[in-house]
Amino acid sequence: LRQVTSMNLTRNSIIRLKKVTASKGVMATLTRLVITKTNMQEVDAEDFSLCPNLIQLDLSDNVITIVRPSAFMSQSKLERLDLSGNRLIRLPGLSMQGMASLRTFNLSGNKLSLLDIFPWDLAKLQILDMSFNEIRSLDQKVFHHLENLVKLNLKGNKISQVSHSVFLAEQPLKGLDLRQNNLEKLPYEAIDVIENSLEALHVEGKFFRV
């Protein structure tokens, strides 16, 4: 197994992975791991330490409710993470530490309602999908550490409030989707700060060119 580069464990009865045993053996060649449609309920610290060189990790359509702090601390090379279609209510900042190479992060179709500030570890993140959750507000500084964010999908949430300082002028944000939320107004200051980079803004089914 130490020469395997891709592994698919879809539709198994997995509840959670086990951390590396005392032998410290690792699957150094594994770069793609798919674990979908299983009974996985949580991701704990060191669960993926067996696979330190993952580039793509697909954990979509499981029943994950908890991602523990340092769960991805060993994943410094991970570029794509899919946690869509699970049952996450909250994803603490400590749970996202370690993924210094992450470019694409899919959290759509969960039950997220409260957003923690995304950590500096995700500074290279370009695409963030949090559509169809239960997010109610976008608080100040929640995205400030995502200094390379290009596309943000927040469609299908319950957002009614957006902080004036949710974004930074330095962010190269080109696409923002806020359709199907509970917005009555969108603070001008929140959009004005990213006006130079923003190319497409979607709000309540309307398409705006900025």
C-alpha cells in the first residue's frame, strides 16, 4: 500500500479513522483520498496523519458533525478539501489550522450557523463555497485572513446582516454570491472596499456588473 497514490473508500461502514500506530508507518505516496457516503461522524486530531502528502481530500456526503482542533494539522500540502453534505454546525478556527496550501474549500450543504474567523493558515485559499447552510450574519474580520480569496459562494443561507468590515481592499475577490438569503440591505461600505477587484455580484437572483 505504500506505493498507492489514490484511494476511494466510498460507501463503507467507516465511523472514523484511526491515528497512526506506534510504528509511525505512513502512506507517503497517497495524494488523493475519497471517503464519501459512509457513517463517518467526526474528524479528530491525527486521523489523517497516516497520509501526510494529500493534495485532494473528499469527505463529502457523510454524517460528520464535529471536526476537532488540529484535525488537519498534518495536511500542509492539501490543496482541495470537500466537506460538503455533512452535518457541521460550527467549524472552529482551530479545526482549520495546518492547511497552508489549501486553494479550494467546499463546505456547502451543512448546518453552519456561526462562522469563526478563518485562520492565517488559509491565506492561499482562492475558492470558498458555503452555500446552503444556515449562516445568519457575516461578522467583521471573518474573511480578513483569506488574502487570496477570489470566489465566495454564500447562496442559500439565512444571512440578514453583513458587517461593513467583512472584507479587505487587498483581497482579489472577483465573484460573490449572496442569492437566496434574508438580506434587506447590503452595506455600501462592504462592497465598496472590494470594488476594484469584484466582477460579478449575485443578490436575490439578480446579476450585477460592478
